[in-house]
Amino acid sequence: MCGILFTNDPDIDRVLFLNALIEMNHRGPDSPGGYQFYNNHQLGHNRLKIIDIDDRSNQPFTSSNGKYDIIFNGEIYNFKELAKEYDLKLKTKSDTEVLLELYIKLGPSMLNKLNGMFSLLILNKETFELFIARDRLGIKPLYYTNYKGFMTVSSEIAPLISLYGFSKPDEIGIRQYLKLRAFFNGRTYLQKINMFPAGYYMLNNKFIRYWQLPKGRQKNPAEEELVELLKSSVQYRCISDVEVGSYLSGGVDSTLIAALARKIDSWTVGFSSMNEFDWGRLGAQYIGTNHREVLVNEEEFLQIAESIIKKRKEPLSVPNEILLYKMTLEVKTKNTVILSGEGADELFFGYDRIFNWARNNNWDLDSFDSHYSYGSHKDNEILEDVLAPFMDYGNPIDVVAAFFQIAHLHGLLRRLDNATMLCSVEARVPFVDHRLVERMAGVSYDYRVQNQISKYPLKTIFQKYLPKEIINRKKVGFPVPLSNIFSDKKPLMDQWLRFNLDTLGIKQ
């Protein structure tokens, strides 16, 4: 897990580049400031040591033939199997080296072999050809700019702002954020800075899609198949040379992940006035974890939020990002890797209200708005633009399912990465294993929701791993008492979103 920075802009000198790299030292404090320079091509890397903690695996990493360099952020969970399958001759025990040598053997098609989360850049030092890629679901972030015709990429926005001084807001991006608390279709809140699209690679300055969510109806998975998929996903995400823990809110998703992982440390967070501590304790006692509770003070909430926004130079998503951050600060005292339950609600229709609406009604944009949007103002143009990539998935339930499994989930993953990597902790998401996502795509509503019980397969097939009280518990969000934090009578989410933009000096 790391932070990567690259540019081929000849106007960016070494000092400016390294200072920008320092801005995200939190992503890789174990070996910060890794640097290589070739003919105006600068590669920078901050490393958080997770797999093969020896310095031999530091980056930028050079191929065995000396022709290629790689900078890589993420983890490849099946790297040992791939090394064996393709008889790779390795000098380290790292997934980084496997990635690079596999690219030399297979080219871009190697992406289809990977199980993991990644953003990566490979430079051919003889031809200066660039290969840039991001994982299928966009678990690991990657931002870029083509300013002045040169390519500059970064794991975070802040280094790009430092390098170029970008400050002009992107009108559409701001509207997306104020309506939906996230960014879509590659936009950010600033002009000239874009998100590298998930499921794509770039070669010879061309974006090429290598993965998309399957379309069409699929038969329901057999019980044994689902069990094997989820267990395999969790086991993969426990591969580490450092300590692994689990978030444990006391909901079905986090409790099941913690139970399957069998890790000794678990964590939950909340306010004195609003928390899930009792549920977390119940789950921890049932599983047998060493459980810790992290308390957040309402009085410090906005102060913490302001400091994070200014550090990262970008707006936060929903308010519970602050809770994730505070909890992860404590996680860091024991664990460098943390398991999280994102993806379960998207795959198994945990958002009862909107999925029930989509199941039982014809498509209507205003109804979607009322069931989903965060900002209270009307902006159908933004909704239509955001939903456009998913409208050909079929009927309303299929459209909403695809939107949640790609676009909505991407926002949650951004929140998770923001909060955890600022604390130098790697978050892993077993429910976002691409095998599981692909298998659940197009599976019937009636498989996922039965007897008005959402996430029915998780609650029945895996019931031995869960206390009955948690199985029967009604889903709740990640609570934040915004009414105690904001005194204005305006809609609370509108105030939160505006607070973020005001902190950045965005007045639009």
C-alpha cells in the first residue's frame, strides 16, 4: 500500500516533485521518497510495508531485464499463484515484482489475471512508453492531469495542486458533489484534474476498458458456491506480513467478515450520544476478538473535518468519514491492515428503501431522486448524467443495482481510502472481490431479498457465524448527530457539503 507520483513534464524540477511527494508521506511512511529520473520522466513512491517488508521491495522497482520500472499502490492477493503459474524467476517475495514480470510476459492482458486492488504505472525506459492501470472497481485511487500535453498522475489530489497550482472549480463536479456527495464520470471538484477510470488502462495515450460489470440475468449461486467465494475472498485479504484487524460495528457485514477472518483485534467507533457499542460488543464476544471502542467528541467533529480537508485539499464525502478516520488512528496502534464491510449492501440489496422502490415501480427520475440524493436541491441534469452509463442495464432494479455496484460503491471506497491512508493503514474489502461482484451481477432480487429480509443469503447461509440478535437487527447507517453539530435550520446534509467546499474556498 503506497502513494505514487509520476510526471513527464520537463518544467517540473526534482525539488518541486519531491516536495509534492512529501505531501502524501502518510500513504507510505515506512519508505518515503522513493525516486527515479529518466529523460524528464520522474517516478516517486512512498511505501507502507505490507507484503515482503524488506527494503529490496521498495519502489520504484526495476525489472529483471533492467528495461522497465514500476510504481504501484495496492495489493495483488493471488501473486504467489501467478508467480507459480507463469514460472516467474523472482528476487523478492513481493507482489510488486510479480506485477512487473507478468506485464513483461503478458502485456496488458495480465490485468485480467489479477485478484486485488491497484493503481500502477509501468515505464519502458528505452521507448518511454507508459502503461497506467486501475483495478476493476476503483478500490485504489488514481488522479491525473494532461496539463500542457504532459501526463502527471498521483494517488491523491494534493500533489497535483502543489505541482500546478490548480484552483478553478469544475462546475459539473461541484454540482455532482452538492447533489450526491461524490464525483462521477472521472470528474473532481477542480478543472484539469480527473480521476483515472476504474477498469481501464492507458497505453500509447489511449484509454482502454478491460473490465465492466456483466449485463443480463444470471442464475442464483448455489449455497456452496457463495460460501466458497466469500471465504476465499476473506482469506485472500488476510494475506499480510503485518498485523490484520477488523472493523466491527455490530452489523451483519462487518461481523461476518470479522468472524470469517478470525483475527484477534476488532474496532468500533461512535459518539457518547449516538453509537453502536453494544452491538459491537455482542459481535466481539460471539466471535472472540480483542475488541476496542473509540469515542468521538461532538465538539471536535468540525475541527477534525477542517484539518483533514485542508490536509488532503479535497472535500470529504459523508460525515462518518470523520468517524472512520478517528477509529483508524487507534487501529494504527495495533494493526497496519484493517478489514471492512463495504460492498455487502450493494451486492445483497441492503438499502431496502431504494431497492424495493426499483423492484416495484417503473423508472422515474424524480422518484430516484427522492430515494437516493443527498443534497436537497433539484438537479435532474446531474442525475441524468450520472445515471447515463447504467440505463442500458435493463429495468429499474437492474439500473439501480448497477449504479450502486459501480458508482455508489466507488464513492464509499474513496471515503474508506481517504480515512485509512491518512492514518497509514491499509483497508481491505472482501465483499469487493471482483469474482463475487461478477457472480452477483444480474442475480434475481428474490434471491437477495426474501420475506422482506434484505441480504437474505448472508443472514441464512452464514448464520452460524452471527449472533441471532445481529441477524435480526434492522439495518442502520453509520450515525453522526449532525443536528447537534450544525445549528442552522437548513437541511443538515446541505450544510455538511457546503462546509467542505467553504473550507476549500470554493464559493460556487
